[in-house]
Amino acid sequence: MTDPKITVIIPTRERCDVLESSLRTATSQDYENLEIIVSDNCSGDDTPDVVRRAHDRRIRYLNTGKRLSMSHNWEFALSHVDEGWVTFMGDDDGLMPAALSSVADIIRATNAKAIRSSFCTYDWPMITGNKHGQLIVPRTTRLEVRETCRWLSRVMHGRARYSQLPMIYNGGFIHTSILKEIRAKTGSYFLSASPDVYSAIAISRSIDRYVYTGVPLAISGTSGHSNGHSFFSANKQRNEIPRTKFANEGNIPFHASVPLCVDGSYPLSLQVCAYEAYMQSESLGNPVPGINPAQQLEVIMATAGKHRTSIAKWGEAFAEMHQLDYGTAQRSAELKRYLLQSTAMIRKIFNAANSVITETLPISNIHEASIAAAVIRSSPGRMDSLRFLASRLASLSKQLTQSD
């Protein structure tokens, strides 16, 4: 069996400072049947030169020609993919070494049409405020076949994050036949202002099963450019520029049954994003039993976390729109919050016990982080791996300096 074609799409806009190392995690993949699409959203910086300097025949550079919203840029990029498998990654994210060879192995072994993996996380130095970034590497290895209806239900009831679903982003690999079916039924690949969340919900409504692997295939990076950090971080020092740009670039309107905040801004809740994507994908069928406005209001308020105050105000508008008793919803949400927080705490403890966290090693970008994560996972001793990693990164830094 020949290696399946895999397309890696990197949407970007004026982020050449992080794109270069992100792109390097893709070009360093030892996988030939690969196309790397850099979808440049009409950048005015050094982005085209970054792509040229990569000098890799597998790269295909696209330019939108005019400024698009994030979802429309994703739509534009995906419209240039005809066959095989596809994944998206942010321009401050990365792939793990040998990730695509691992994906091909899973495809051959399972005949899956959708694959989801765990992922490492990397906070760039501009986020940590230190010389080096923080890297978290899960040490999980399990491989399982999941029923999408069960996991979509867990997400819609607040018992799991949407990132556990077969999404098309950061460690999610989807066969184009599934994506084309979605477009045939809805008219578009993405029908929401949050394309990653929408992909998770829409794909889950379109397939029965997917493969989940605990071996991380990607690294989710957080830099000063990150939309997610700009929107959902409770840190007062967060960069508001990505959030402002996102809100003012002609995004796909929110579903009519999901209001914006009173000031016209987006609700600071991933659970709201999940519900909005669920409503936008109604034409795909396969509804989750028990999902209705009253149930979702309780879940959204129960999972509000540090944004509880703003979501409480948003909840009043949602309750009024759907003629719900807000006081009853509040009381139900308090009980649900206690139950969900207990479950979430157990999950956090388990994840921490099965992860390596480092913020003192000389890791300054996502490419170095990918190498570091691979070394940590391949070394049996935690402390030995960190010592070995420090020497490897010092050597890498020296080589990069000499090459420059």
C-alpha cells in the first residue's frame, strides 16, 4: 500500500516571526507524499520570503488577494485540496517529528477516516515573559476507537472538551471524503466564526467512529498572536489585538439562536462556541438527545470558569431570547458546576501525573519545542531525558547560529 497523501494547511496573516519555525516542523517531516499549503491572508510582512527561504518543493503558497475572516481563509485553503487526508495547524503551532509517518501507520492499521491525537502544549517566551517558553509533554500512548455519538454527547453536556472530538486542527487528521460530504449538505466546509470548533462538531455529526491516539502528533502553541489566548485568557496582560482584529473582519454571523454579548462582542466561553457550532450544523442531522436551550444554558454557566461574571450577564440575554427562567437556570448551574468541577479536577490530576512540564530548558520556538518533546517522550528516565535534552538543544542552537 502506497503512503496516503496528507495535506498540512497553515493559515497565516502577518505572523512571519512565528511562522518560520512552525513551517519548519512541517518541512522536517520525513514523509514524501505530503503537500504543505501556506494560506497567506494578504499579509504585508515577510511571510512570502519566509516561505521562499524554506525552499521545499512540497510547499504550495496561496494568497487570498484580500483580507478574509479566519473561517473564510480556512475555507479558501481547503478548497484547494482534492484528495487524501488533511490537517490544519496554526502559524504558531507545530507537528511532532515523524508525526505524518505515524498517521500513515494508523491509517493502514485501522482503515479509519478520522484520527485525533493528544497534543503537547508550548507557551512561547512572549507569553511566559521568560527567556524560554514552557513545554508540557503528555506521556500517554493508548490507541482506541471511539464512538462519535458518545463523545459528542459528553462535550455537549460539559463532561469533555471539544478538542477530544475528531476535529481538523492540531493533531486532527480527516479524510477529504468526509469533508466533501459536509460541504455537499451545508454548502460550506465551515459555517461558524470558530472553524476549529465547528469542524469538531460537524465531523462528529457525520461519522460513526474515529481513532484516538494518546501519542501526541502536534504541539499547540500559544504566542502573542494567538486568537484563543486573546479571547479566553483571564490574564489582564493578554494581547487584545488578535481579538479585536478577529471581531472586526467580517466573520460568519453567530447562529440566530445564540446571542452575542450586549456590547456586540463574542461570549468568552468555549461551551458557547460548541453550542453555536452545533446549531450551525443542524442540517447534518444526528442530533444529541437532550440538547435544548435550557439544558445548554445550565452547562454554559456551569463551565464559565474565570469568565463567570460576563457569562452570567450573557446568560440573562440568552434566557430572555428563549423565554427561560434565569433564576432556575442559575440554581441548576451551581449544582452542575460542583459536579463538573470535581470531574475536571480528577482529569487534571491524571494529566499532570502523566506529563512532563519544563520551563527552564533553552526552548525559544515551536520547532525546538517539537524536538524537545520528542526527546522527552523517547527517553525512559525523566531527569536523564531533561539533561540529554539540554545538551541537544544547546547543540541545535549552535548549529542554527552558525547557519545564519
